[in-house]
Amino acid sequence: MYNMGDSPGAIVALEGMISQGSLSFDEELRAWDRLGSSYYAMGNNAAASTAYEELLRLDVYYDLSPRANPRLQTLLDSVRDSIMASAMVRSEPAGAFVTLDGQLMGVTPIMLDGLLGGNEYEVDVYQVGYTTEYYNLNALPGFSHMLQFDLDIVPDQASVAVADASSSTIPDSQIDSQEVTAEDQVSVGSLRPDEMVTSPLETTQPDQQINTSPSETTQVAGTFSGNPDQQVIDGGETSTQAPQSTADLLAMLSGGGGIDMAALNSSGTLTSGGGSNIGLAGSTGGRSGGVSSGVAAQAEALGREIMVFSDISNLSTPTVSGAESYSSRSTQEIAELVAEKRGTVMYVYNKHLRTDPLLMGRVEVAMIIHPSGRVSDVEIVTSNMYNQAFELELVSSIQQWRFGSVSSSEGPLPVQLPFSFSP
């Protein structure tokens, strides 16, 4: 009915399907998408906006096809702006790893999009040789939050031991009040309130301060992020077996299933449950053909070939091999969306280029595009970049892409894309 232009009939049928609660996740995404379009076709913009709001609550990164009605795209964007929030996370020094509710997102500076207004998120910042810091962010709809972390260097453990030993023979009155002990090593974000802008109309006051005492849960004075009840939480003691290299830290954080903060901040071993959904393997950062690909295994199970792009720079005639015949997604349409996302890809590359001036090479990325347009199972198939932090953030960025929905009868579409980078 939807494809035949019977909007009233489609609305009744779609609402019935949704209310039954028997749809799969991707089917429900497509149903809300079609419902919003149908209501818009009927001139009911309020109902269309409500459908799009439900759609974004299911998938915060949902987007329409690049060739969708521009007016529908404008409506979806307006709904997104009204209920979603974002957060720019910076650190000093830059290049610290950032996790959002335990999921590794990339390195600072990084923009965290897709935050649902009204929800609370934990933002954690990790850097080798520096204290682990984190902050609970209450996302405000329509706001762009700014989080600035000033990371403290972890002192030499031997120096701490000497200081502790000395304290037993020195009277309390003579102990320097600035002496650092093991209990003081995990700070709580070192957030600078004067740099935390939540919207163009609201900033914190210069006299606002944050108590960073590790002995108790502290509260931000004033109205940071527009919410006087937000709290900065103590992280515990510093690890005596902290990761010694970026590769060690990355291995800890990309284990999947969340991060054991207590283990990271103590002498114990970091533990995390489940397998990572980020397609990184090994610790050297470089890989070549022959890697067992999860996407390839899924394609084989589906009895389909991977749609392999060997040239996405030429949008008029992209070079493709594979089973493009079983999807209504044209190679041209996929290439257009990749071109549209070029800015975000280059932002990730240029950020890592600042700390790795020799960063260059080629990366082959595989993914599954679902009928709803959602992307999953993004993985690095081959790479000669030798920079795992860059590869991880590239994968994280691509996982947020959305291609627009098609008929569910087409099934998932395995795709492999090349990316070439040079300074």
C-alpha cells in the first residue's frame, strides 16, 4: 500500500504491525520510517514528527536515503535537533581515548553525536601515563555540551613509596599539604567549568568551581550543562599495573562488553565480557589479505557475494564487483553517501595525522547494510596504516552511517569499501 501511494491504508497497516510488537528491530525501523512518510504525505506533519521521534529513539543515527524527499529530510533533521544532544570532548594533552558508556569511540578531540536528551551518559577519558578521569553527563535536548579534561600525570610509584615511608618519621605538622598520595591519583575529570558551553545562550559562571576531592562524591556548583544536580564521581585508586603503551591501553579498552573501572584503577587485571564488535585484530595495526572476515562469513551464510568497490572516487562510474544485482541500492547511491561522509572520514584522518606525521596508506573496510539502512559488523579487512587508534576511530565513525531503507525482502547487503589516505 505504501509503494502504491495508498497512504491512509499504509498508516492503518503500519500502526497495526507496530502495536503487535512482533516486528524485528530492523522491521520496526522501516515501519516507523514508512509511517512518518505516510503521515507527511497526508499533510499531518505533527504525526510525522512523532513517528520520526520514535524512529530516532530506536536508532539515534537513523537517516534517510541520500535520494529521499528533501522535505522529509528537513523534517527528520528538525526532530533530531529537538530531541538529540551532542558533546565535544577535549583533553590536555590531546589524543586521549574516550569511551561512552563503556564503548570505545575514538581519541580527543572528538564529537559525540547521537545523545538522547534526558539520558545520562558516562564519559571516560584514558591516556597512558595519566590518571583515568570520567564524568556523568546529563544530555540536554538541543544542546551541544563541551567537556574539557585536564589530565594529571601519574607520579612515579617509587617516589610515592618514598613519600609514604618518609611520612612515618615526619610530624604531621611538617607534611607538605600538596604531597601526592596513592589515594589522590585518580582525578574526577579536572573539568574546567569556564569552558563547558552547553548552548549559544548558556555558559557557566567564572566563579563556578569543582571539588575534586577523591574522598567523596562531589557536586558541581552552579548550573553546569543547565543541571545543578549533575555529579562528578570519584574513580578510585590508581592502578599499580597501568598500561605501559598505547597498544596495551587500546587492547584493554577494545575488549568489548564494557570496561571494568575498578580493575583498571587497581592492581588487578582488567576484565571485560563478550567479544568486541570492532573489527580490529592484533596489536601492530597492519594487516593484509587472508584475514578471516566476519562479513565474509556472513555473506557466505547468506549465499551472497560481497559488493566490492575498487574505486569510489569516480562517482559517475564506480568500479564494483559482486552481487549488486540482488539489491535495489545502486552502486551510484552507495558511492554518493560515501562521498557525503568524506568530511567526517578526513576529520578522523587529519586528527591522527597531527600525532603521526607519517600516517598514510590504504584501508579496506567491510560492513553489512541492513534493509533499514543501518550499518553493522564494520571491520578492517586489510590495512597498511599501522595505527590502530586511527583504524578504531574510522570504524567507529562508519558504524554511524545510515543508507536509508529498502524492501525487507532484499536482506542484508555485504559491502567492502577502499579508503586511501595521504598527507
